[in-house]
Amino acid sequence: MKAWPDQRILDLFGIDLPIVLAPMAGPGTAALAIAVSEAGGLGSLPCAQLGGGEIRTALEAIRRGTSRPMNLNFFCHTPPIRDRYRELAWQGLLKPYYLELGLDPETLLAPPSRKPFDAESCAIVEEFKPPIVSFHFGLPAKHLLDRVKAMGTRVIASATTVREALWLESHGCDAIIAMGFEAGGHRGNFLSDDMARQVGTFALVPQIVDAVGVPVIAAGGIADARGIVAALVLGASAVQIGTAYLFCPEAKVPPLHLDALKHAADDETMITNVFTGRPARGIVNRLMLEVGPMASAVPSFPLASSAVGHLRAKSEPAGSNAFMNMWSGQAARLARRGVPAGELTRVLASEALARL
Amino acid sequence: MKAWPDQRILDLFGIDLPIVLAPMAGPGTAALAIAVSEAGGLGSLPCAQLGGGEIRTALEAIRRGTSRPMNLNFFCHTPPIRDRYRELAWQGLLKPYYLELGLDPETLLAPPSRKPFDAESCAIVEEFKPPIVSFHFGLPAKHLLDRVKAMGTRVIASATTVREALWLESHGCDAIIAMGFEAGGHRGNFLSDDMARQVGTFALVPQIVDAVGVPVIAAGGIADARGIVAALVLGASAVQIGTAYLFCPEAKVPPLHLDALKHAADDETMITNVFTGRPARGIVNRLMLEVGPMASAVPSFPLASSAVGHLRAKSEPAGSNAFMNMWSGQAARLARRGVPAGELTRVLASEALARL
């Protein structure tokens, strides 16, 4: 078998194939992560929306399912300070939808469903000692990061600009995920929230590669072997793939979301903050068009999500995707359909090797 | 010498290297175009801002300078209908800057400086019979396009989405320029003006390649050999490079613009409509930050430009780039500095071949 041209990420993580499963809070199950790791890539368990007990359950499933390297992913946003006036404004903006769906617009906002990496998460990490931990929205506080690194765990995180990549490297990251504009889900930006300045994968990857000494994992718009090889040509040592794995049977994708993914053209996603308060790329739907895509009245992440959550809870069972966050990158059309995640990983890798 | 993996664009245009000089109205001189064509790439003469006499002068210089294939580029926007109220609103928005610079805010708007491809341009094309003509913002009216094609001239045009690529192919284009989000200057979009849906080069190129039968030229974020090879891996038959050529001595780049280019980080450009009325990517400056980047009050393309032009004419000689359109893609940092355009073309090609 041919060798990969750049062994750095393979050596760093102890994996065979330079393919990282993007952690996708919601669709990203333990089974999906296990399948990718077993195939020789790096599986990722998205922990951002899970409580401590849920993380433990998933990690036990992973322990039973594979002895191969695994990545645990956490968000590390600053916990929001609740602003009652802002929340009221947001409720007011959404009120017509509440009335349309027969919901009480005075419904209290639920507490946020996404917690940043904290002492509790760190204790779980120490218990399970995953070989890799990845962070989104920067890095956690130094005392927590030090504890993660003290175990010998490799720490990686997303950068959406060269400046963020340099910041992450100087704060101890072992590799940088260069997250281009095309990527689905939450943007990893943390030094700037100016979406007008986000950088496309094609321009971002080589500039980050040139700027940092650690290896770079390219993300955003990569969904087939052409993309993997192109990313390596641009200087990446590996790729992170998300959207293409949403079509795998192991992913827990709501039927309406999967149906939208199957039909998503290249220009049918936008970056929006209306679902959670932070910009994220998803397939265009009614809420994004009518309230967004970028709303200035939105409460801080993740406080925006509960008000929209009520709308989704009522409309999704009735067959409407109007209030669903249907995260997707810009290359859903390139993805294979219905292939199990392990097979997808192996096929992508062998097709990429054949092109190299 | 190794062969290029895809010969289609080379055969179609009769050139040796799969590198097209992006037509850059303003900086793009006849000397720049000649140098690229003489090196074996495809030079492009941007005609959008030139009158008939100026085009003839440039074409005569080109005839003297090279017998190799050459591309003439034209805009084909719909001529704007002047809206006095909109223009007044625009003048009102810019009034504080007029006062700050000691200009008369009642200065009449000059007629637009950019003309779409028309019967006069077509007559010049028929006179000089260029082997290639490229269009931006769609295609001209059928009777004009038929005249261009009747000469055997190859017609190419920019697409920013798969839908635009399919439209261009079905209207007779011989090749499609897949213009990703990263590209500098005016976006080529013509079926939608929704900038929130623009697609990154990495996702756009393979999806257009899969959708059309004609060869594809990748544009946006390509400034070195890595980018050329990555674009070919994604399925492109050639690349179009703009920003990297702005550093060549043959380019006519104002000193303040060149200085900004030399220092432009990956995230220092934005797509803005404040300079001309149409979205274009340029290096962030005061006008973009204060009035844009996307202003809803802006007159239709290209009517917005004259009011800003007065501000530029007064401030640029005083050393300020506050009102200059400093077009750039997102990868200026990857460009070589000060290398003549012919040498740059040859070096990029030989480095790309070495990597293939």
C-alpha cells in the first residue's frame, strides 16, 4: 500500500488514515465515531450537548466498540451573561411564529443546552484519558488545559484565520484545524466575530500551513477523494470531514434534515446565528430567510436556541423544517449516500491514495 | 518536460500552460497580458473600463507584443436605469466625507465609467478577432454573442454557483470560470445577488466540474503552485490568477493599493458594494467599514462609483486609501513579490508540474 505523503498527523494521533470525523453535536453518535476509528481514521465524539452522564455512557460504548484512538470534542465558549431585555426582544421577534403554531409566546426560555468545557468535563476526560481532545471556539482556561495536556492527551482546536491559528499554537495546540468558510455547523471563530472576513478553505489552508509549525488539518468543503488530495496538496497533513458522514447510517440525522441534505445545491447553505446565537452554516430554511441569516437581536450563544427549540418541537413532527438547524457544509452534493461510516472512510482513503 | 494531466483548456485556447491571467480593470495593462501570453499562459485584456479608442490602442500594442493567444474581457451587466432619488440618498450618505475633504457635496455624478459589451465593442472584437473573449456578469445579448462566436472565438465566462455554470454552458460557453468566494474584484454572480450564498472555491470547483461537460477554469484564492495543483486535483482544467499578478512590475497598481496588498492578511478583505454598486472583494478600508461592507442605499452598478471617485481623487494624493477600491483576493500573502509576469507564469507552471 502506498504511503501518505505527510505522516505527522498519523504519528501524532496513532492513526492509519489522515481522515478526522468532524464532531457534530446531535448527529454524531458513538457508533459513528467507533466506525471511523475502527477504519483507521480518527473518530470524534461531540460532547458539547451532552451532560456528564451522557458523556460517560457514550465513552463506555466507545470503550466496548474500539481500542483505537478517539477524539473527544468540547465547546469552550464563555458562558453567556443572561440579558433579560435581549431575551424579551428575541421572544418578541419570534412571537408571530409562536402564535402561528399555537404556542404560548410567554414560554420561559430553558437553560442553555450547550455547556462549555469545565471542571466536570475535565474530570471525565481525566477518567477516560482520550488520546485526543479537540476544542471549538478557542481553548478552555489554562488550569483546565494544563490538566488535559498533563495526561499526554493531544490537544487540537479550530482556527478560521491565520491569527487564530497562531494564537492556538502559542497556547499549546498540537495541531490546528484550519476551518474554511465552506464548513458546516458552528464556525470556530473566537478572536473575531466578523463574518464578512471569514476565509475560504482554499485560501486559508496554505496560509495557516505557512504560519504555524504544527501540522494542519483542513476542514470545509471536503467531501470526496478529490477534496482530500487537494487539501494535502495545499499543505494540510490531514482532513476533517463532517457533512459527508451525515449520509451514513450511523449518524443520527432527523429525516427532514437528511432529506434537505440530499437535495442541497452548492448555494443552498448560509451562515446564520438565528438558531443558537453564534454563526453556523446550515441549509437555508424559513427562519434563516425571515429572521436572519444574521440577526442582530439574537441573545448570546447558546441562549438563542431554546426559544427556537419550542418552535421546532412543534413544527418538526408536523413535517416542517422551518425552524430546524440543518447544519451542512457547501459540498453535500459531493457526498456518497448511505454507505456505512467505516466503509466510507476506507473508500475515501483508498481513492485519495490512488490519486496521490 | 512533463505533460499537464488535462489538456482540454490547452487545446481549446492553443496555449502551453494552464494559467489564465485574470482580467483586472485598472491594474491589468497590455504589457501584463503580453507577458503572460508570451510565457505560454493566456493573457487577458480587461476592456470594461476602456473606451473604444483605448481598446484599439491596447490591442495594437498587444499585436506588436505577441502573436500568441489573447483573451479580451468585457462586462455584460444590464445598463442601469438612473434613479435620481437613490443617487441623492447615496450623495447624502457620503456628504460627511465630502465636507471632511472640503469637496462640494452637490458635485454632479459623472456618467458611469464601465460600459457593458455592446455593438461598438463587438465591432472592435470583429476587427481584431481575438481567439478568446471572456465575459463577467453573465453573457451579452444573443445577437452579439452569435457575432463573437461566428468568428470562431472561444467564449468563456464566470460562474459563482453551479446554476450559473449550467446557464453559461447552455448558452454556448466553451469553458466555465468557477469563481470561488475567495476571488478578488467584482463577483461574477448574475443569477442571484445574495452574497450570503456565495460558494468557496474548494466546494465550488468540483461541483461545477461534475455538473458541466465543458472544461472548468478555477479562480479564487489561487496564488502559488500549491493552489494550481489543488485546483487541478479538484477537477479544474486550468486556473485563473489575479491578485498574484498585482505584484508584477507590468501591473499598474497605485502605490497605496500595492502597499496594502503587501500587508494584507488572510482576513483583511471583504466583499463590498460601496465602490461600484456591485459586490466585489477588496482590502478593508475606511469606506467599507463605515458605509458597508454591503450598503443597501447604493445606486445600481456602476453608478455608485462616481460619487466615491471624487472622494478618492481628493484623498489618494494626500496619502489616504480611505476611499480607494483596493481589490484583492484572500491569498495575497501567498504571492511572490516583484517578479516580472512572464517569469512568474513560468515559475508557477514549473513548480506546479514538479508537484504533479
